[in-house]
Amino acid sequence: MNSRYDVVALGELLIDFTDNGRSSQGNILFEANPGGAPCNVLSMLQKLGNRTAFIGKVGDDFLGNLLIQKASDQGIDMKAVMKDKKVGTTLAFVQKLPNGDRDFAFFRNPGADMMITEDEIAERAAFIEKSDVFHFGTLSMTSECGRKATEKAVQIAKNSGCLISFDPNYREPLWNSAEDALEAIRYGMSVCDVLKISDNEIELVTGKKDIDEGIAAIKSEYGIRLIFATMGKDGSRAYLGNMVVSHDGFITPETIETTGAGDTF
């Protein structure tokens, strides 16, 4: 493998069944959309002209095949994606709320994305070693084998000189406890160069509701130079050194992302 990647991401790849109106009988209609925060990042980067690859695991089922095909059609290199013959593709049902936020119901106990192992990462080390940036979140660390796999990937990225990008993407129902989630988030912040974090995650980690105060606490403890904060309908901010750049949020009847950022920040 000689070609380089701009960004390689590790994590969950799943089906988001998104609320898409009502049937003639008045029942909610759900549309099967490709989802998973790390691959969403790659999708936008690919559209912007970057070369990307994804490392993860889906079920050996038609939904897993759909996800691989959709991402491949987008231009993302999916050769490092595995299929689990025993565990199905993870499913999430998503309801859009009036304020632009979302409510999730997950079917992932377990899901194929949780079953990736340290040895499987080692076998795919070349993908990370050939990348300029390595991106990951916490959901790959909700299982013991997934945590070890993630830490192995980060170690390879560090040794290869990759810039490391981290998005906690905290989803409470997927964790045994908030303490387990906090441990994973703190690990990610201790190894990353770039952090994308939401307002509720800032409060979870620091106990501070004020965004600027929370970011200051994170920078003081972890020394992360570049931090992006997303605040739902209230917009987003970027922090680099002493510079802060803000952008208002937006909500329309066709809203997809209230911050104009989210996974794709």
C-alpha cells in the first residue's frame, strides 16, 4: 500500500432510521440512512476533495453491505472494513425534535461495530501509517475489545506521526455508566491534537455550563491547541490559542444540522 490518505477514521458505522413523516395511517415513517459519526466526517471530507479511508466492522447482512456500498460510492476507501458473521449491523432510530435536536433509540447490544479487536487493527495498521490525520470517537470504546482496539489504533497513529482528531460523541444509552464514558472521553482528550466537543459534553467533563469556562478548563488540563465547540441551535465556536471564532446556529423546516457543524465540523 503506497498511496497516502488525508484522513483515516475508526469507529461505528450504522443505519440511522430517521423520522421522515407519516404514513396514510398516521404511523411514523423511518428512512434507512447511512450513519455513524466517524464515517460522516469522512463523507464530508471526501466531498471537499480529500482522500479518506474507514476502519470498522458491520454485520454480514444486507444492511452492512448497504453501508459499505454507500460509503464506497462516496469515494471512501472501505477495504479495511470487516463483516461479523455472528453479530448484526448496529441500528439507531432517530426522532427529530422541534428545536433541531434529536432523540435516539439504539439497537446495539451488541452491534457489529463493537466487536472489532486489537489484532484486527494490527492487521490494518498500514491504513493508519499512510494517513496524515487519524480521527476517532468514544463509541468504539464501549466494549472491552473495542477499547483495546481503539488504543492500539491511537498508538499506531502516534508512532506514525499522525495528527489525531477526537470527537467524544457521547450517547448515554450506549454506556454502562457515565463514569465509563468519562474515562473514555478523558483518554481521547489526553491523546488528541484536535478536539470537537458539544456543550453537553463540556458540562459532563468539566461541570461548567459556561462554554468559554469549560473550554478554558479543558485547555488547561489537556493542552489541546485547537478545539471546536458545538452548541446545537446556539451555533458553534472554534478556539485556537487566544483566538475565538463564533458562528450562529440555524433552524429551517429542512434542518439537517443546527450548528452547521456536528459530526462534519
